[in-house]
Amino acid sequence: MSLSQLQQIRDRFLPMARFVQTEYEFRVPAGYPIIHDTPERGVVGIELDPTHALHIVTDGDGLFADVSYRSSRYDARSSASREKFAGRPEIDRRPLDPNATDQTLRNLLAELMSRWNSQQTLLYITDS
């Protein structure tokens, strides 16, 4: 059942991912963004670079949205009482409703793009 639900989400998600792919083609490292389109294996998603990705996955029973990004230390003062290593990869797995709306999928993509755009050491990649 979960694979058919993933297929339904895939049909709505891929056009959005392809749009992001064309928009970010010249902003990300060479060879990226990569679209993963293997619903038969339980994965549909997009990678903006090696550390920023959104994958819609299934474990056979349920659907999940895996948002992966590089953790950064925004403010050393707010983390003074605990260890927080900048640059550590984070994978945020969230349950995804099988009847997720297009708005939910757009919000997940927007979060991924926002995290990529707001990296502390990111310089805009340009051809000039």
C-alpha cells in the first residue's frame, strides 16, 4: 500500500523538484541538483549538494520526509553551555501523511532551499 501512496506523491512532487533543479542548476556544485526517482525502491527526492537533500521515503508501512542539511553554529553565545559541532550533517525524519497536499510538498522544498540559501559560508556561485 505504501508504494502506491509514494507513487501518488511522486506524481505531484517531481514537477516541483524539476523546477527547483532548473532554478538551482547554476547555484550549486557541478553535477547537482540530482533528482532521485526510484519509487519502486521506496525513494523519491532531490539533492541540492552532498549535504542538502529532501527525500520522500517509505519503509513499507508509512511515508516519511527526510530533510538532510548541514548543521551550523549560528551564535556561539547561545550554545555556550553545550557542545555543538558546526558542519555536522543532520537528518530530520518526519512522518508524512499519505494524503499530503501540494502545499505540504512545496513547504518541504522551500525549507530545503532556505537551509541551503542561508548557509553561513555560502557565496553566490556566478559565472563572472
